[in-house]
Amino acid sequence: MMRWSPAAPPRPGCPHRRLRRLLLRELPSGLAMAASTFRPWASASFVGARHLFPCTLAAGDTEMVRRALHDRLGATEWALPGHIVADVVVECGAGPDRLRIEILTVED
């Protein structure tokens, strides 16, 4: 797995940094994002990346926040020139206050 770098994306047009900025706008208060990662992804027809965003919840019911955030992110229109958000998943993480957001992007 490649670690996210604030210096430069691994290939021209990689949407990871823009996706991270857009995602930060959508997070509810009390949910903090940790260092994100991504890794290239490909199928027989598409090329893209899996973007992983671990988050920590300050207080509240993690499952309720997970469901609400999953619904909110699934309805979001992502502005990523040259890329399409194909899938968004919000899962409970390793601890009781952890969430993990995974976004699959494909090149347009």
C-alpha cells in the first residue's frame, strides 16, 4: 500500500488530495481524519485507485454516525476532473471510536 504524500501524487491527475479536501468538508463535527492512504486499482475495463481515510469519533454512537455518513457521502456529487467516484463505503474501524471511509475512483 502506498502512503499518501502531501508533496506529489504518484501520477499526473491523481485525485487523492482533492478528494481528501472535499471529504473534509462533508465530515460531521467531532469526526477527525487521520493520515490517508491510497493504492492503484484496476479491473478488466477500468483503471483507478482505492482511497482509504481512517477517522476518529470524539463522542457519540459510532454505528449511528457510520450510517448517516454513508448515506451522506453516497449522495454527494464529487467534483473530480477526469475521475468518477464509483463507490463509497463507511465501515466501523478497529476501535469503538474508529471509522474507515473507502472511496473507489476510476479514470473517466
